Amino acid sequence: EGWDAHFETSSYPRIRIQAVHILPGKDNVVTVKFRAKPPKDAEAGDYTFTLEAATADGALKKTIPLVVTYRPKEKPSTEEKKEILELMVDYPSLENPAGKDFEFEIQIKNNSDKDQIVELAAQVPPGWRVYFTPRWKSEQHISSIKVGSHSSEWIRFVVTPPYGTPKKEFPLKFIARAGGEEKTLDLKAVVTGTYELHLGSEAEVLGKGDTWNIKATAGQERHFTLYLWNQGSAPITGITFYASKPKDWEVKFNPEKLESLPPLAETMKPEKVDVVVKPKERAIPGDYEIRITAAGKEDRATSTIRVTVGASMSWGWVGVAVIVVVIAGLTGIFVRLGRR
């Protein structure tokens, strides 16, 4: 009941017929087709049809049963399976020098009707430190977190590249698993490198030679070898030198500027700069300070040279001459007084 059943000719499909003309003789055969269309609400199962053929006068009549097995096609689901987990991050790409923490704040949302224990994992470059913490408890490291039904939790995903990591971009992957489902989040750590400019004396670098305390003579040049190196992971560029010195003193640097100072791990040796110190001609003997600064675009360093100034040899001879004159004068006075 409710089925659309009819006969069609084999010569002209889809044309419905109710009768056919057959000529006498057993060789005269006419082929017809039986077509049945189930209603939309038909259920799966076996359906029996009775096919009947008869002449107009009813003299000839033939009936046969026909069983049709109906299996409706499964309708594709129009609704996509709702995902259990949803991951969100406001800042998927962060910049920092090597050795510093990259901290990604990630929101984990549970779309299911029950609480979920979410397991946390990550894919990072070899040698990098990685851990997870609740958003407001940075001292507490975790490997999973409970997220309530239809609610969300925030966690901190922290990765730290080791010192010496080259300056480049590194892909990271955050992974969350719950209820047989795995969700990932692609992140990026942009390592800018570190910059650590250091200054040293000859004694500090070679174990011998000048310390930061030197002696100089008034009016004469004194050479001091300044060593500098970069203990970071990226070059320091545009390094210039400055000196804070006593009035009328001269301080020169050779070279006056370094275009680039690569990391010590690459060069394996420090750079040398010749510092020429010249106290003024009539500098009073004593201790003085010169503040040396090396300043690059990325970092700077400062140190102090303590200079002990002694009198020049010319002033020494002048002092001897004065003493001789005084002694001669006193001798003359004693001779005169002795005659009297």
C-alpha cells in the first residue's frame, strides 16, 4: 500500500501501459517491465506483489506472485560529529632570545556533556625544556588538567631553547587528548639570539700582563690592551668606544669602532683594542680613574682603569737642581759665618 507500481514497455522505458497486443503463435512474444517505487516512509522488509495478465474477454488469465525486498539507503548525516575539544591561543608566535622562556597561554574548551581529563603533550626541538602549568599557578607543573562539561580552562605552555640556539624560527606543536580525541595547535618560537658583551684586561684573559690598575707618567703615552668578547649567541654590531677621563687627559682607541663582534663560541678568541692613555703634562702624581665604555646596537659594557701617575724624569732633574742650589746656598752661608 502506498507503492507506485506499474508496467512499462521494453522499447519505450518510463512509458506506462495497461495492455499489450499479442499476435497468435507461440513465437510472438511481447516483453513488458514491472516497476515499483516505495513511499518515502516505507520501512525495510519484504513486500509481495501479485502480477496478473488476462485477455479482454477473460478467457485467458495468468497470475504470479512477486516478492520485493526493500532496503532503504542510509541517509548521510547532515550534522557533523561535534568535537570534544577545542583549542585557542591569542598569540601563536612569540619572540625571545635563547635561554629565555616562551610562554603560550592556551584555552582548552570541553564541548561534551561530561567532565574530561585532558592529557597534555608537545613536540619541540631536541634539547628544549618544556612544561605545562595552570594559568594562575606558574610554580605548579602539570601533565593533565580536568575540564568541566561545556566549560574551559587556561593553561600555560612553556618552552625554553638552550643557550647557543641559533637565531631562527622554530615550529612547535601543542597536543591535547581526551575522550579518544586528539587536538593539536601549531605554534612558533622566533629565537632572536642573546647578546652578552664582556670587557677584560690582559691579566684576566692571558693570566699575565696589565690588570685594571696601571702606572703612567705625566705627559707620556701609556698603552693598555683591552679585550672584549660576546658570550651570547648572535653578533653584536656597531661597537664604538668612549672614555670618561680626567680633564686635559687624552684617551684614544685603535680601532675606534668594531662593525661586528660574533659570538665567542664561533670565533674562539676575544677581540683586542689598543687603548692609549696620556695624562696631562703637569698632572699631579696620584691615582686617577678612566671609565671605559664599549657600546653596540644590541648590548654595552663598562669597566674602569685606575691609573697611578708618577712625575716625569724632567721634573725629577728639576728637583735635583733645586736641591743642589739649596745645598750650595746653605754651604755659602755657613762658610761666611765661620770666618766671622
